[in-house]
Amino acid sequence: MNACDYALTLSKQSDENATVEHLDETINTPYADYGPFEVGDSVLYFTSTQATETPVAASPAPAANSKKKKQQETEDLPPQITSTIKLYKALHKDSSWVGKKELSSFYNANGVENGNCNFSPDKKRFFFTRSVKTPEGNTYYDIYMSELKAGKWFQPVRMGDKVNVQGYNNTQPSFALSDK
């Protein structure tokens, strides 16, 4: 929240024409929502950490003994909370965000975290971050790319070692226009 307050303060001091706006609950959830990337004025891609509760099965009580009747007991266990980090897309219509939708498993691969997306300036390449588990059990993040060819998006591929440095977290794909 402090970062948002700071952005508001900076926007008042700047000559730039910028607007800082708190988005509604279509985008903002009780969990972490971040890495927004707007395409035009009507499409927003972003990352969201969602939590799901999975009931935990209680251990069965020992079977009742025919000589001694025991009351079977079960212990109430709290649900297991699992968080997932995935990419989402929402549309802007009639001054509100609607149609929040998780991107397909093409981008949100099961069992890994996916986030921090960006498009190339020509909108023909889609870049995002995906978690990678090493054989030692460590988790790192690498940047992946999917390319649009003949109107079809192709399977995302890991960017090479010039982009993804082994043993480091590689996140936040971004572009800057240059005259060089």
C-alpha cells in the first residue's frame, strides 16, 4: 500500500500526464495481484496468487473391538491451503473490468508458477516467467516465450542462456525502445 501512496505523491509532482487508479475486485483479490501489462485500453494481463483449500482426510480411528466397544473418533483437521501463481486476462468494458479469466494451461502449466508477462512491441511474442525445479529441489525462475505465427500461438520455449542465467532467478521480461 505504501508503494501506491508513493506513486500518487509522485504523480502530483510530475509534469507527466498519468493516472493512478485502484482496480476493483475483478482484478484485486485478498491475495497478491501484480505484474500488470495493458494491451491497448481494453485488455489487461496480470499475475495473481490464488489460494485453494483442500480438505485433509482425518486419520481413521482404530476399528471397534468386539470385546470392548470403543467410540470411533475422528479429528477435525484444518484444510490444507495451497497457493498457485498464474497468469490472468481481463477485459475493460463500459468503465469496468470484466471477464477475468485464467490463461490456458498452454501458459499456466500445472505444477509450476507462472507470471510477470509482457509482449514484444509488435505483439507477436509473448514473454512470461515460469518456475523451474532443479534436480536438487531448488526453485528458480526463467523467462519463456511464445511466438505468434500465421495467426497461431506456438508452444512456449525457455529463452536461452543469454537471457536466463543459470542459478539465478530471471524474471520481469520487459522492452525498451532504442534508436540504436
